[in-house]
Amino acid sequence: MLEKDIQEVLITKEEILAKSAELGKQLTEDYAGKNPLVIGILKGAVPFMADIVREIDTYLEMDFMDVSSYGNATISSGEVKILKDLDTNVKGRDILIVEDIIDSGRTLSYLVDLFKYRQANSVKIVTLLDKPEGRVVEIEADYVAFNVPNEFVVGYGLDYAEAYRNLPYVGVLKPEVYQSN
Ligand code: 5GP
Ligand code: MG
Ligand code: MG
């Protein structure tokens, strides 16, 4: 039913699962013996978080945070609002942030600074998607599953007006979907 709104599938579920397994192997090596705190950024990171943690074979803990970016280019990179904070104290912890997509880089730049300020031992980022052309703030993920072109994508956690997060692939919406809103 949702498929009728999709113009093009960019990344299939099979591709995401295969890449998650590959990244998971690397993360298993990199976090061996460390008990990392894996932090999913709500809500977009939830499907990818579920995939990636099941591919990491070390002790780990999970927590979630919800932030909203004002998304205004005239506002500095610090303008991110915490909607739900962590339950866990990050002091001394090895943090792995799980994101759905890095676009301008504002959200992650804010979070990395926040966790460093809270005295995390290390902070790394794994993201399902990276849109390098959208970058406004200089920040790179340590682990990237897929690069995407500079267009608006939905699915696998990513929404348009809170819909389409449950699509089992990443795709581009038909233009008429925006125009009808
Ligand atoms: P940044 O702070 O890097 O600009 O923003 C990242 C957030 O913007 C993502 O977590 C996501 O919520 C939203 N975003 C950026 N690009 C896209 C996109 O192509 N599609 C969707 N659905 N959300 C996006
Ligand atoms: Mg996000
Ligand atoms: Mg959104």
C-alpha cells in the first residue's frame, strides 16, 4: 500500500542487512572488552539500531535520546533541543551513537560535544545514511552504511510528516505526495 507513494527504491532491506552484518563484525572487533553504551537517536534510528546491535557480539548497553534540530541555517550548530535525555550516566563510557542520517551534521555535532562535556571516554558514530553534500558543520561518522545523494529520502526509520518510517527499504517519494500536503 505504501509502495504507491514511492518513486524509486534506493537501498533494499537485503542490502541494509548485509551491510549491518559487515559493520557489526567491525564493531565487534573495535569494542571487544569495552561494554559500549549504544545510543539510538529517536525515532529514525530505531530500525537500524535493532539490526546493528544484533550483529555486535560483545557485552553492550542500549539507551535512547530524542532531540530536535531547529534546522535553521541562520542558527548556530548548538541550537538543538533535548526532548528525551538518556537514563544512563555517560561518564567514562565508550559511546556509540546510532543515527539514521547525517545531513547538515548539526544534530551529531551537538551530541558529540554533549557526551564529551559529560566526560564520556570515547564517542563514535554509526549511521545508516550519509548525505555528504548536505554538510554545514564539519563532522564525519566513524561507520557509514550507505551514502545517499542530496535528495529527501524516507523509509527504514526516516519519515515524511511522521509517515513511512515502517517502509522496509530506503526510497524517494513521488513529488505529488509533497504537493498534496
Ligand atoms: P542534521 O542535523 O544532520 O542536518 O539532521 C539530521 C536529521 O535530519 C536526521 O536525523 C533526520 O531526522 C533529518 N533528515 C535529514 N535528511 C533527511 C532526509 O533525506 N529524509 C528524512 N526523512 N529526514 C532527513
Ligand atoms: Mg535522526
Ligand atoms: Mg524527521
